[in-house]
Amino acid sequence: MLAIIISKKDIASVNISKVLLSSYDWDKNGNIYIYDDRLLYFIEDEHLYHDNVDVEIEKLGYSIDTIIFASRHSSKEERKTLSVHPIGNFGKAEYGGKDGKLVKTNARLMRNALELLKEKSTDTDYETSYEATHHGPWLETPAFFIEVGSTERQWNDMEACRIVAEVIMEMKEANYGVAIGVGGGHYAPRFTDIAMKNGIAFGHIAARYALPYLDEEMLIKMVEATPDCEKIYFHGKHPEIENIARKIGIY
């Protein structure tokens, strides 16, 4: 079962939930809503700091395969974005999660979500992209964020929130090759292009600002937190990291 986490403190998250609840015939059980193989779960605090939400849900008697955090995205650049990204911290956990810990992700499902976002936003001026791995929360179940960004105007754009809600309900795993990415900017345009053109599902992505943390141990963590990872792609030249990738057999 796929669990969708809605934060009552997140404007976009709440608006996405409004679309979900009004568009599908959910069965309600306390704070849990069920429709087919989707579970909708509301939390009172922010996503980033709500660790172990998978344990909470399982204690209520539900078995979860993947957790989706429906969320806003904030950016000083004020870009209009629809994005997906894995969860974790390469260094210090400044925005939730744990220091130097990466959460497992479902790369194939995330890749299909990205493709659907792109298809459904064709007639809008929103950009669609991966983002690099960069914040919490911490949990054991494979997870990723799907976001509307980057200002309050976009968080209240019900058309954008409708697109995200539809993607959440329609996405499914497909048979993509799985990889990790190293280098480039936060919005990972190179890896987004490779994914779309070559049928690659990226899991964890380390942007250039995370490169100081990429020793052998951390690269292995990226692979282990990206189930079925077969390959690594680079944006730019990174000889030391390339040598480590060869050593662990993904280059």
C-alpha cells in the first residue's frame, strides 16, 4: 500500500488533500483514509520533522510499501516548479532527518511521478524536475517528496495542486534502469533530462554543494538507499568520486 502524508501546517499539502478527498470516494477510519491501494494520513506538524511516520501508520494496522510526502517547495528564486526528490542528509541534518543518513527511496515510482508531472503540466508555465536529496524526515520505509513550488501563490494554485493529486493517484512503478546522480545544481536538470530521454529512474542525487561529504562510505549509502541501483551518472568531472564508483562497481 502507498501512504500519502498530508501536513496540516503546509498550505500546498492541505490543498492537495482537498483535491484528493473531493475527487475520490475514500473510506475514513479515524485519521486514516483508504481508497484502493492508497492511504491518506494527516499529521499536525511539518513533514520535515515528523520522523518515523511509517511506524505510526503500521501501529494502526496498515502495511506500507512506500511513503509519499505531498508538500510545498520553498525557494528564494521563486521558481514555479513541480518536483520530486528523495529524502536524507549528506551532512548535518539542518532541516529534519539524521546527520549523514539517507532514507531509502522508490526510484521507479518517483521516475513515473516525474513523467506524469511533466505530461500534465504541458499547458502551464511550471517547470518539472528532480531535486537533489536535501532534508528529512527520517523513516525506514522507502519514501520521496512530491512538491509544488515555490511561493504562497503557487501553493494556493489549485490547478497545480490538482496535477500533483492526480499524479499521486495515477503513478505506478515501471521497468526503468535505476541510477544515482552526482554533481550539478539543486534542481538537477541534467539528471532530469537523462531520466526523460533514456528511461532512467534516479534515486539519490548529490548536488555540487554535497560533494565534500561523498567519500566511499557515503557513496555506498547512496547505492544502498536506492534499491536496484545499477549505475552512477555525473554532472561535471569528479575524478576522485569516479574512482570510488569504479571500486564499488557502479561506474
